[in-house]
Amino acid sequence: MPKHNALPHMVTNKTVLITGSALLGALVVVLDYSFKYSGLKIRFPWLPFLKFDFTGVPIVLSFLIFGFFSSIFTSAVALFAIFARSGDFLGASMKALAEFSTVLGVAFAFKFIPKFKQFSAFTFGILFRCIIMFFANLLFFPVSVSPLIAAFNVIQGIISISLGFFIFKATERKIFTNS
């Protein structure tokens, strides 16, 4: 029984890759709409326009299972779904950028830091998210709110990465082995 080494890009069948990416993209839409219309999004107390949700989980999961290009696709789906629902292109693009920058950090860690893979994935995922969103938010907000936005991004990054890894690890044996 071959062991999957927890590196993405292990799915090489193009049909499975496209179908899996589409399913996870659809899950992004379902989670976004469900959380919005059920009122389950939790507001960040100090900046109530920021809300915690689980839309980043399928994006991280798409990277872990199908690779980097799948996470680009699911991030784009998040952008268009949030924009279609809300009409707020700025908010939608900031959410998509935040989630994609998280995956970018995880991908960096997987590629360049092979030791302590999961720890480095968390660290660099959150680090990339905070740094990229710091510069993106400088275009719209004063520097004085940056620590609060960074705190939000750390918490949201932990949610997305930890749940993405949890689901991946829980299903890894079934996906990558014939048992």
C-alpha cells in the first residue's frame, strides 16, 4: 500500500482534477451563500466589516488534493461568487486575495521547506496572508488599523488551514490508496 507523502499534485488524471476542482469551487459557493443567508458569519468585533467564515477551507483543500492551479480556480470561484451575491467587487477581491495568499504561503512551505511540512505550511500560510493583505489594505485603510486586520487574518488563516488539513488528513487514506 503506497503512502501518499502529503504533497499536492498527486492527482494526475485530468478528468479527476477538473471534476474535483469544480466540486470544491461549488463548495466555496455553497459555503459563502449558506453562511451569508443563515447569519452564521461571525463579525470581527473591532472591525465589524470583517467576518469569519469557512470559504477558505475548500480553497486550501483544493491545493492539498489537486495542486496549485486548482487553488487558483477555487479562489477565482470565490471572487465571482461573492461578487455575484453581494455586488461588492472590492470585498470579493480582498477575500479571494486573502484566501489565495494563504495557499501561496502553504505552497511556498511545501516546495522550499520540506522539513516540518505541516508546521511550516501553517507558519508561511499565515505569514503570506498577513503580509500580502497588509499591503493590499494600505490602499484603502490607514496604517493604524493594520494590527487589527493582521489579527483577523491570523485567526481566519488558522481556520482555513487547520480545517483544510484536518479534512485532507481525514480523507487522505481513502483518496490516495486502494483500500
